[in-house]
Amino acid sequence: MVIQYPHIIIIRSAVEPIKDEHGDYAISEPIEIFKGFCRAEPNGKGSILKGEDGNEINFSFTVFMPNTLTDIPFNSEVEITINNKLVSGRVKRYHPGQLNARIWV
């Protein structure tokens, strides 16, 4: 039996320092954007993405998952559980398709 989404993914917002009322910077806790099932395919060919500015972007995984109602921002934190091993990275690109969504990590 083939399972469409055999892996587990958690996507959290990127943490950026916030200036408080005293002028000090504090790091806030990341907010969970998406948690669910996915299929992470390694970038075995060494493919490269072209960024919006034309720069080349290296990535490790193409991740397919069900469409989400929320947009996945660039540089969000990603944790993927593949065969009981945890892989982490950052979102390099997000593309919502008609039948599924893809992110490059």
C-alpha cells in the first residue's frame, strides 16, 4: 500500500528580535503555522532554485503536503520526521498548487 504523505512536518514562524519599551531586544517564541503529514523528497540531483532576485538557492528537500489555508513565509523553521529521524531546515520557497502545496527546504 502506498501512503501519499508518510512523513510528519511542523512549520514555525521565523523568530526575529523585537525591541521592547526599554530599547532592549528580546527574542519571541516561534508560532506554529502548520503541523501535519507530508512527503519529503531529497534533492538527490543537486538541483538549484532561482530566487526572485536571480540568485541561486540550494535546497535539501522538496516537500509535498496538503494545501494549507495559510501562506508559509520565507525562512520559516521546518522540522520533518522521516523514519523516526528528525530533519530541520528553513523554507526557501513556498508554492500553493491546485491539488497540493510544495515547499523547498
